[in-house]
Amino acid sequence: MALSPGMTVAGYTIEAVLGAGGMGTVYKARNPALPRSDALKVLSEGLSQDDHFRARFLREADLAATLDHPNIVTVYNRGETEDGQLWIAMQYVDGSDAEKETRARRMTPLRAVHIVGEVAKALDYAHRRQLLHRDVKPANFLLSADDERVFLADFGIARALDDATNLTATGMVVATIAYAAPESLSGYTVDGRADIYSLGCSLFDLLTQRSPFGSSGGMAATMAAHLNDPPPRATDLVPDLPAAIDHVIARAMAKNPSDRYQTAGDFAAAAARAIDEPTVALRPAQRMQAPRWPDPPRPAPPTGPRPYTRPSVPPNAQLTGPSFPGPQPAYRPQSSAPPTVVPQGRRPDRFGGKARMLGIGAAAAAAAIAVIVILVVTLSGGDDSGSAAATTETTASSTRARVPTSEPAPAPTAPGNIPDDALPGLLLSANDISGRMNKPGMTAMPTENAPLAGSVTPPNCTGAWGPAYQATYDGSGFTAMVIQGVFSDPTHKLVQAVTAFPDADAAKAFYDRQVADWNACKSTHIRFEYQGASTEADLGVPSTTAGVMTMKLTPTTSATAGQQCERDMALRANVIVDVRACSPTVGSSGLAIASAIADKIK
């Protein structure tokens, strides 16, 4: 229930409502001891009773309290009311925010680059402390009177890169979709350059009164545009802007983080140099959608997958999977020095050094705001009953002739080796997977070529839990691997992988070990952990259907309630086909996908 002016919370007297969001309400409140007004953020009654959201809310106070910068909103105090509602007292900024000023047509190009420059100082300060903001957008740029001071607000969903607590619900990355970086949406490792991408989106918005992909047509289409479409030109909406600003924004919004500015300050300085005409006016063109950049010329694709070469490390050393694909510089968030490029042949140092993972975890919705949660541990909930019924009917009819056996048996080998460079062609397209999972519009992530990180308890059940994990394949002698995630936010998740071995005998030996492990793990409760996040599940009983080993998985953590997963593995020639499908009504879609991949191997 919203508080009314005159009511008292923890000694603070409510004066006015400043705003409301998915987590709670922010009030202007009179300080109980000092002659000033503070901003009092109060968690909603319902969320105050949720242990996860309480932890996230308290984390906001703890994290923000460590930041001492003139461009970051100061946290003064925190506490809990007598009836259990959590609150944080913060610096009250008497003024406006950049979003309101833009929508009121009071934003000029010079004012926009000034605001971005001040926000960039806050971001570079946070990045030097190994902290991300994760929700950079104009509404979080608070402006005092006459823009004398600019503040970056709401570090509530930021987290330390090396922090293992990962309290945003089983590894979820939270971001406002209109300004989210591609790697955030794809589940890749996120570093400070994701904030720089969001700052580039924000500048585009301040200059044009539109978010870059706001006219794409809904949340899913906006996601797809961030992942696939080139940045639109600001000058197509505001012709009087200098052309140089298009190139600055395009670099800030590059799909690959290594192609962006490596500090927020570098981006802000480039934007200020581009906007050098004080008389430029903002006159948005009357168009429904910004034209796109022409597709840049693309280099010829490689002839085969990049082989995975194990680094020279002691046995049992923890290896991690790749981050956002493509060559990456070592990310050093220091504006005083240019980015350092990692020499070819070395894995880059990343912001925090953590790996990306394709897995399953929880989904949650932050209501009342357009905030999307993209999973790093990627299992999520929700579906419509019509789709569920259609999925059940389709999978039942497509597998009616297949009679499973009670115990999985080693699959027959096939003559001849599949070359490493043929592996990418074995994976199914996103459209094909969409049809087999009865979920139109699923989006494919970029492929990867190294095993995935994460640990399972008990360890011998790692292979039964998920495809292509390092603990399963390390030491197996495989020669090449291609992994891809395909998803539809937030209900359907699929990981498909194909792995080549030197010959059919080596692949069969690996498969037979998995048969033994899956049988040993039947009806076992497992716990999967990655970067402090965890998911628990009950494994089913493995069986073999048409040469594909199959097992049902039932997640048991509260955030994953209602989800179903199917784990599938097949052996064909010298190739292991590895699949996991998850949805509210997964049926036998994983089996259908694994069979379709296996059928490509003649």
C-alpha cells in the first residue's frame, strides 16, 4: 500500500511520492534528525516477505554505500520497519531526470553530451572498483537545477564482477531491454563495456527522443534487434545533427565489446567532439522507424570450428568457457590509458575473468516496468495454455512409433569420420528448433567451441545434467566442439552441441561411459553451481529411443517451479550429439531435435 504525505516510516515523514517501480516506491521524506529531505526507497509489502528480493534490496544499500563519487547518488542509511518492510534512505536530488527532460523537448545536443559526460565519470569510477551498473538509461540520470550536478542513480541491480553471491535470482542478468547490450541478452559474460553500450543507447535517445530499437515491435523484436541489427543513424531522425555522431554511437553500440570504446570517458569525449555546434536544434523527423545502417562487409567465414586447445595448467585447475565471441582486448577500466590488445593465441583477460555458461536456472518478472531478465543459468517460466496443448499434441504424435527401452544401450557406430569443419553444419537452425519446440521466433546465440563451466553435485552426474560441460569432456580426447544456445524469452531454452572425436571407437568409448554415469545417476537429486548461483533438480530414469539416450529433468528450486527439461545424447560415427531442451511442456522436443541432428550424420 502506498504511503500518504504525513505518514511516518522509521522516523522519516513522507512528503511526496517521487516514483514507483517493480521493487517498491521512492518517497521524498523529511529527515528525522537533520534539516533536509531525503529520498526514501521502501520495498513493497509483498516483496519484503520474499527472501530473494530482501537480499537483493539489502545488497543495493550495501553496494551503493561503498561508492563515494560526486556523480553517484549517496546512500545514507537503511533499515526495516516494525511490520517488516525494508527501506533505504538516499540523497534527494531536487530537479528532474534526463528521460523527463527529453520527453518534454528540453534536451539539446550540447546538454545531452554534457549529461553523458558526467554519467561516464560515474561509470568509470564504478568500473575501476569492479562494479557494473547494469541498468544505464536516461531515467537514472538525475539532474539538479540548471544541470549543475548530474547523478547516476539506482545501483540496485549492479553487482561486483567477482562476487559469488549472485543474488539476482539464480544468476539472472537484469536490464531494461531498450538499452541492454547483446551479451547481456545472450547470457555471455558481462563487463563494463555492457554499460558503455547502454550509455550509447542512452545518448541516441537523448538526441532523437527514441530508444535505438524502440520501434522494432515489442520486447522480443527489440531483443532480436540488439542482437542482430546494426545501430540506426541518429541523423536519420534528426538531420541537423552532425554526421560524426552517427559513427560515435555506432562504435559505442558495436555488437562485439572489443569493438566499442573501452572506457565510458573515451566514448563521452568522442561524443563531445562530434557535437560541436551550439546552435544545433532537435527536430525529430516524422518517421515511424529509423532506417538502419547498411550491413557492413563481412569477412569470409572460417572453414571450420576453432579447435579447443587445453591450456597448460595443473590437473584439476578450474577452466572457464569463452566470453563474447571474437577477439577481445584485455578490458582495463581506466580512462588514462588506451585499451591493451591481447596477443594472438592467448585468451584475453576479461573484466572479472568469469566464464559464460549455457545452462538452466530461474526466471522472474519485475512487474510494472519494462525490465527483462535474461538468464545466465537459463531455465525460465511461463507459457500460454494454447502453446502447451499444441506442444503436447505435436510431440506425442511425432514420437508415437518410437518405443523406449527400460535401460539405455550403447548406440551403433557408423563408418567413416565426420571432419571437424563439418560440425557447424550439423546444428539445427533457430527456425527448425522453433518448430520442434512449438515456439515461434526463438533466437540463436552465437556458436562456441569450448566446454562450458560449472559444477554438479554429485560430479559423476554432470553429463546427465547438461550438454558440453568441461567436467564431462575434459580428458576425453575430443578434437572439436560446437555449442549453441537457442531461446525464446523467457519460456523456452535449448542447448545443442556436437563434439568430434578422433575416430568412432573413441566416441563410442565416451558414449559408453555416459551410459554408465546416467544409469548410476537415475532418480538422483543434483545441485548445479556456477559463479555462486545454484539450481537443483531431480533426474529421471534414462532410456534409449531410436538410438538416442534420453532422461527427464525436473528442477526443484522454487524459482524454477513448473519447468520441465529433457536431456538427450546420441552417438553417430565419431560424433556425440548433446542436447537439453527446457520449457513448461517440453514433451519429447529434445528427443526430436537430437534425432534430427543425428540423422544428418550419414
